[in-house]
Amino acid sequence: METIGAFVSPAAVGYYYVGSLIIAILIDIQTTVIQSVSLTTFAKIQDDRLAFRRVFYKFASLSSAASVFSFASLTILAPVV
């Protein structure tokens, strides 16, 4: 943020900081939820490599879809937020 502060006003740095904080909170919430669910699921099927791979790819695709949806929603709501 120090680099940005050299080129823009303090108010702009404040807006940048708040925007970064909103994104960080969104990422933290998604990561916590996905991690808690996936850890127990992966622990149950850790010995079955085929099932583990299938569930891993399913979790990856679901978490990607959830991220795209949440960040797209944040983009649409940005003027309001």
C-alpha cells in the first residue's frame, strides 16, 4: 500500500484498503467453509484413491463456481457497497 500512497491521495488509499479488506473477508469466509467440509470428507475416503480423486475434483469445481458467483455478485453490487 505504500507504493500506491506515493501516487494517489490518502482518500484513494483508504478506498483501496477498504476494497481489499472486503475481498479478503470474502475469501476468508469461503476458505473456512470449504476447508471444514472438505477436511472431514477427505478423511473418510483417504484410502480409496479413485473416490478421493473424484471428490477432490468435485470440491474444486464447486468451490470455483462459488467463488465466481460471489465475486461476480460483488462486482455487480460494487456501486452500492
